[in-house]
Amino acid sequence: MERKAWLGVLVGLLALGGLATAGVEPSPFKGALGKLGAVLNGLDSVDRRLEAVLGHPPDPCHPEGTVGRLNAMANELGVLNGRVEAVTGALPAPAEVPLAVIEALLAVREAAAGVADQAGEGMGELPDSCRDALAAVEAAAQRIIGTVNAYLRGGLPN
């Protein structure tokens, strides 16, 4: 008899748990927020690596390693921009998305601006042989800013 009582209590709790969440649907924007969070993590990684490169300038006679690292950062920023484009392309108009999505986009834009600013300020710190690669990092970060701005303006051209 005691076993049936516990089974009844368990079934009752499961039924109440089901009723408590009835009608609550997951947000359709959860995936977008997760992807934008991943982009933000990627931008943070690029920012830290760029800071390390600028903090330890290469030997002007052998800048190949630094150029390679900068090119890798520019490539990663291009991939991150593609992710932002994919997210914004799947979202409805900015007026129809939750504030959390707008805030995530603004955080991405701010992080990309930090990378672009750091790259721009670092132009005088690296040898001439590294400047093209550093300019590519700055340009790639600017593209992310442009993608976010275009979405926030409702897709209107600059």
C-alpha cells in the first residue's frame, strides 16, 4: 500500500510540474542570443591576442610570425562577421526583437570597435612589414560594426 501512495505522490508531482510550465514556450531568439554570445567570445579572444602582439613588437628583420598571427586574426574576424550576418539575416526587424537581442548586438558592435581602435592605435607600434596585416584586422572589425549598424538601421544603406 505504501508503494502505491508514493507512486501517487510522484505522479501528482509530475502532473503539477507539467501544469506549472504549460503555456511557457522557449524564446525563438535564444539561438540568436547564443550565437551572438559566441561572437562576443571570439571578439574578446582576438582583442587579447592583438594586445599581446602589440605589447611585444616583432624583430623588424623577421616579422613573419607576427604577420601570420595578424592575418589569422583578420580571417577569424571575417568568420565572426559571417556569423553576425547569418544571425541578423534570420532576425525580424529590430523593432520586433526583444531588448536582449539588441543589447547583444550592441555589445558585439562595442567589442568590434575596441578591436578596430586597438588596431588603429597600433599602426605606429609595429614595423612597416606588419602594417598591411594590421590594417586588415582593423578593416575586418569595421565590417562587423557595419553589419550590426546596417541591421539596427533596418537594413538601410549607409
